[in-house]
Amino acid sequence: MGTRTVRLDAEAEKTLLRLQNMTGMSISEVLKQGLFAYERQALQHVDRKPYDIYRELDLGEGGYSAAPAREAKSAIASVIRRKHKG
């Protein structure tokens, strides 16, 4: 069993004390439970690929594109005209 020294800012210290009072656990037990919870969360994301994150984005129909790719040149001109009008 290892002994660690950690520095906590005032907000983290208050949170730790609130958790200790709410649960009745020792500070060590609260910190261990926090580590276990963070590990579970981190393991859910460790194998995510950029495409997995992209799939979760809600870009709506057509994403944020102004026009289909085949109309890109005319769409760019239109976007620039609109931008400079107002």
C-alpha cells in the first residue's frame, strides 16, 4: 500500500469534506472511490477514434456545409458576397 501526498485547492478540499460528511467514508476511501469512478469513465473513452467522436456530433442535415461539394465554387462566392454586404 502506497502513501501519496496531494495538493488540493480550496474548492477541491471543500468537495472532499462534503463527500466525507455525506458518505461517512474516510478521506482515503473517498479518494479511492473517486479514482475507481474516473478509471471507469476513462476506459469508456480510451478506444474512441476521431470518427467515433465525429459520429456523436449533431451537425444536422448536410452538416454545416453551405452547399454540396459539387457546387462549392459558386457557394463560396455567394457566402463571400453575403459576408461583405452586411
